[in-house]
Amino acid sequence: MTQGERIKDVRNSLGLTLEKFGEKLGVTKTAISRLEKGERSLTEQMTKSICREFSVDYMWLTTGEGEMFVETDDDFFERIDRIMAG
């Protein structure tokens, strides 16, 4: 799977249009479309922006290894609460 395909997977899993995804990153829908199709290379700045804005794992986005999303503190604490309650 290419980086462009992984970007598309992130966008689709969040239920965002090209336009909405791009707005969050400060770029146009055309820019996102070109990244997804592999017509443009993913810059380090854009990679970090996607990871920061959408809680995407850096290693997954760049290499495909690991999980798509980084676990948030809220998710972690919720799991701990369930374990403690159980």
C-alpha cells in the first residue's frame, strides 16, 4: 500500500471528503487528491500535519507498519477504568 493509499484510508475511515480533509490541513481538495493518487509526494511537513490533526501514527503513515491511529489518553484511561471496574 502506498502513502497515498494510506492517506485515502485515513480520510475514508474518518468519513471526510477531500475538501473537509484538506481544510483541516490548510490545503485544497486538489492537493489531497494528488497525494492520494501518487501524483505528488508527501512532504515531511504534510506527514506531521496529518499525524497531528488526525491522531495518525507516524510509522503507519510513512511505512505502513503498526496501527493507523495513535491511542489517545482518553482511550487509554477508558480502558483502565473498564479493567478496574471489571
